[in-house]
Amino acid sequence: MEEDDGDVRHQKPSPEENTVRVAKEMPFTFGKFTIRESWDFFFTSRDGDDFCEWYSDWPRIRTSLTAHLLFRSWKVPPPPQNVRILVPACGNSRLSEHLYDDGFTDITNVDFSKVLISAMLKRNIRERPLMKWRVMDITNMTFPSGTFDAIVDKGGLDVLVEPESSPRLGTLYLSEVKRLLKAGGKYIFFTLPESVVLGLLFSKFRFGWKINLYGVAQTKLQTIMVVAEKDTSTSISNILSFMDEYSSVQCQALVRAVERENSVRTEYSNGIDVWHSLEDLKLGVRGDIKVLETDRIVRIVFGEPGESRFFYTAVLIDTNQESGTFTDDLCIYFFEKTRASERVLSSEWQLWTTANNAKAARMLIVILDSSHAHVCLHDAMEDIYVFISELSPGGYGDQVSVSITPAGDGMKESKIVHQVTSAMTGPVVVDDVIYTPGAEEVAFNLQCLPKEFNLRRLSFKRTESLVHSVALLSTQGPNEISSEVDTRNTRKTSKTKSRKFDSRSSDSHREASSGETKVDHKVLASFFHTHSIAGLVLFSLYSQLHCQTGGLVKIVVIGLGAGLLPMFMRNCLPSLHIEVVEIDPVVLNVARDYFGFREDEHLKVHIADAMKFVSNKATSKAEGKDSLKIDVLIVDVDSSDTSSGLVCPDADFVEETFFLTVKESLSENGIFIFNLVSRFPGVRGAILSRLKKVFRNLYHYWSELDFNEVIYALKSDAPVDKDQLSEACDSLAISLQYKNQHRFREIIKDSKLIEPLR
């Protein structure tokens, strides 16, 4: 997966030619660039002094490249030797050697060809002893997050994004780039202005990145240098071009691509939250920060080298000054970034409610994301003390009363039971936790449990939403059913929603031995999963018809996770034939081994690319019982990319092209269900605009309890009136085989709250 910089037709060059010769053709055809053996064979056929460069030679890029490596918009430029540089897919280019000789000695080169790395190490070990060489796959590197100040890529992304192929490898690589860069770091990429490459690059570097384009003087190929700087906030900026010539066809295509992307960014920026630095606040951009201002909400970024160990994003809220006596002047709450917490942070009403409940004059919610995964909470709390005087309200004398609440309130005990690293998904962790009712019951659908309960969680550490799935654990002996929760003493968390369910064991395919702890597949802890079941009312009349004629409703779930949703449907809705599409076999193994997931004749898993799977359904011509069309398609995939502005689903599943494919894949009365949680209102509006171009008949469920929105798109254009919806709810009630009547009534009640999406 690396760039090679050679042309096999050339004879061995003289030393003088080494600095100017540029490759004129590829070493082999597309389709072989991602095959390790192809590169090993190629590099074996050449000696260490036989090389050339892709795109451009050193003299043409030296000045601009070194200037960008040294320039920092947020601090004093460091000396060259202090800039930590990664060169992924290094190939046998001399780029690293030239940088080293110019004083940039902290360079790590990565390539997955052991033959190449051995040759380059041998060549440089004496003259450049500080330079490092690693055999590594650039789509799954093992360096800690935030390791590098700059990543210099000369063609590495290009070989991963081949024409007419899936962008999966390119997406994985760019995720690694974003993970490995420090705040303020730069991804410097030399490429040709090809639309397929730039389209992927632009879409993956939207929120929190500043992108500039520069031309590189070239005799034949029009090479460009893309500089993407990692901002400390989640703002969105238009792409700026500093290219002088636009005469070539390639450059004209580039101009159009930039214009399209900037139009998307402008649309996304509508209603976007503005983030400020502490310096901004001191200058008064949001008024006098030392004076309390009722219901003021300010999103801030703070933390500087030399002042603190880490960077932080936080939300500052001034509470209602008429709400009563305050316990503290300032309350600092550490908030773990999960899918549920993102909903809270995106709602001003929820932020005000949280702050007023804290009984403090001012509240500071500090967000702990994946960049703090290896940070001890005690260290973070000590780090915050540096900024207390600047963030506390004035007028309280020399003594300021501060309370600090750590993240994970309500979690009594945690134990990791399994962890594995997948080449596709990254680190995967399964842990068992003991909770007492508190903050977590709002984050998950678990409002009606005893004083202490056990959960098993599945976390994907590469994603921003760290906790993906939560399952209730139960312990029982053979043929023993645990007692129902006494719903008479259930505490209601909302006037309109009382969450009740039992904690009986599931009808699993494997009986538990005495005292065995197992996942309860009759309980759904996820609001989205519950609302997905509730959304089946929009299809239930058709579902009932299938049951009467001996057919099965065909459901496809994209994203297995812990397998909790398909297992619940398998146990409670016997009229379904369920297919799950999961790209990562490691995830399937985890679901089987630690969450009791089982396949049978009515529940199958496909290890496949979801886009291709749905596309195959869409192009199927089979009819009747042999039809491959989908009755219900559910997308249950979180976003692993903060720059998309989405918490869920992944950005690829909300593109207009995918919506069109989905519509073609659905049966005549089919329905498409997905969870839409965005960080910014503009993103939600843009997605719904695309969706309405494809589907005319749209419904949604909006939960005030957890700020969760579930979208239901019907292929049929015929609207569903209130009488039909009531009839559909009755039909779903007949279909559901669920022993807990209290929880069952809640699902039916939720279905009646589904409304047309205007």
C-alpha cells in the first residue's frame, strides 16, 4: 500500500540525475498496488541506488514543503529537528533523505514491503542514523494517537484509491492520518488533481480541518500540494486555492471539485456552533467572561504547550441567576464522548437543564474524547486547575468554590473481559460493568432496573462514540426465570415516556449452566434499537400479509455490533428472515463469543461490503418468493470520522447515491430506517435535503428524553393517515411475541408517536 517511485525501463541513473528524474509510468497496472508481493518483487529487482520520484523532484518542492513543516499558526515555529514527521508508503523515494539533510532528523518512514524497508535502512544507517524505518500497513498503524507534527505523503493515498473500486482502504488510511496527527499538525499530500482521490480527501477533512491547495512547478504532470491542518476546534472552513494556472483539463476539473465541496461546506456551516479560545474570551468576543450572564452558552477550546499537558474542548454554561441559592461558584463535569452524550451536547435546552441541576453559578462540561483514551482522569483533573481562575466568574472574592465531577457517574465497577485489535476496525474492547441508577440510565434505555445491575459493553476505540453496544446481563440456573422488576415502584423520567421491561433470560439457542451469566436478548438497551422495532408499524400490514401467505419479511441490518438487535428480532418476531451485513469477521467472532449471538435458518450474517450488498439487491431481477428485494433495511453504523459532522450513521450511508441504491433495493412497500445524530444543525438539514430528493414519504421519531432522531423512509408514495397508523400498531401487537406486557406496551406507545417528517 505504498507509493513506489520508479520506472523499470530506466537504466541506473548517475548521482546528478537522482535529484531531477521523475517517473513517467506506473511500475505495474492498477489492481496490484495493494498487493505486498507485487512491491516486494519490484523492489527486489532494483538495487538501493536505482530510484526516481513520483510527481515531482526535490528542488521543485523544497521551499514550500519545508516552510509548511515549520510554520505553526498557534505557536512559535520549532527548530527542524523537533518536528516529528511520518512518511507513510515511503517507497524508495529520496524525499526523507532530503528532509533529513535539511535538518528534519526526527523522521519515521513506513512501508509494508519488508524488502524495501531493509534496503532503505541499509542505505541510510550510517549517513542518517536518527532516521527510523518501520514495516507497517498504513491503514492500520500501531503508533499512539497524536504522535506526529506532520505527515508527508507523496502518492500514498493515490495507490489506495483505485478507479472503480471501493474507497474502504483510502478511508481507513485517512482515519489513521487524522488519529496520528497532533492538534495543529499537518497532513501534506502531493498528488495529481484526480476527482476520485480529492473527492474522498475533501469529504474526510471537513469539520476541524483547514485545507489549502498549492501548485507545484512541473514540466509535464500537474502536481498539487494539499495541506490539511488539524484545528483545535470543530469549525468548518472553505478550501482555499493558491494555484496560479488553471489552463489544463485536470486543473479545470480541480476548480469544479473545489467549488462543489465549498458549496457543501457552506450548506453545512448554517447554524454551526462557533468555538472560541481562551484568548478570544479574554478579548470579550462573548462579553465579559468574569461576569455571569444568564443562560449564556460558550463552546471553548483550551490547553497550550507549556501551560497544560492536554488539549480540551468544553462547554461553559451560565445558569439562571433566579433559580435559587448556588452550592458552588463553578462546577466542572468531565463528560465522556458517546453517542448519547453527543445528543446532549448538541441541545441547548439539555445543556441548560444539566447546568441548573448542578446548583452552581457556572458549569464547565469538559469533553473527554478518543484523544484522552490513555489519560488518567486524575491527571486531567489536575490539568484543569491551571485554568480555573480564568474560567471562574468574578465577584466572589479571593476564594472560589469549585466542585469537580468525574466522568462515568453511576458506574460502580468495571472489568475488561476481552480485547482484540482488528485490521479493519481497530481496537475492540468488551467489558462488564456494575451500575447503580444514575447518569448512564439516561444514556441507555435502562430506566427500570434494580438498584444495582450488570451490563456488558462493546466499544470500538477507533470511533469517537466509544461505547457502541450495551447489553443487560442476567444470572440464572437451568430452567430458572428471574423475577420481573416491580413496575409499581418504577421512577418515571418523562411525563410521556415510562420505560419498563423485565429482566427475564432470553430464549437463547444454548441453555445456561447453573449460575452462568449471559446476555438477556429480550431487553434492548439502545433507544435506536427500540425505535427500530417501533418503526415496523409502517410495514406491519404488509408483514401480516406475508405471515398469512406463509412468507417471511426480509430484513437487512447493516452493522452487527454485538448482535443485540437481530437477536431481539429473532426471538420476538418469528415472521422475519434476517440478514446482517458486517464487513469485519472479528466483530462477528466477538458477538458470538461474548454476547451470545447465534445464526440459524432465519438469521444469517454476511461478511461483506454493505454498499456492494445493497447494490446487488437493487439490481436483482428475481421476482416473487425468489426476489432479493428488501422489505426493511436498517443501518446501525456509527461514524468513526469526526470531520463528517455526524455521530451516526457513517457519512457514506447518507449520500444521495446510497439513498438511490436503497430505494431500488427495497420491495414495493419497503422501508429504510436509520438513526440520525449530527453535531451541527446544518449537517442534519443537508442530509434531509438529499433524502427528500429520493423519498417522498418520510417519517421520524424524535425523543425529548435522549434527543434521538430515527428516520423512516418508505418506498411507497402513499401517505399513512392516523387510522392506518393505529391499525398498523394493532398489527405489530399481533406479530410481537413478547412476554413482558409492560415493556411491550411501551414499544407500541412509541410507535404511535411516529410522525410525518416535514
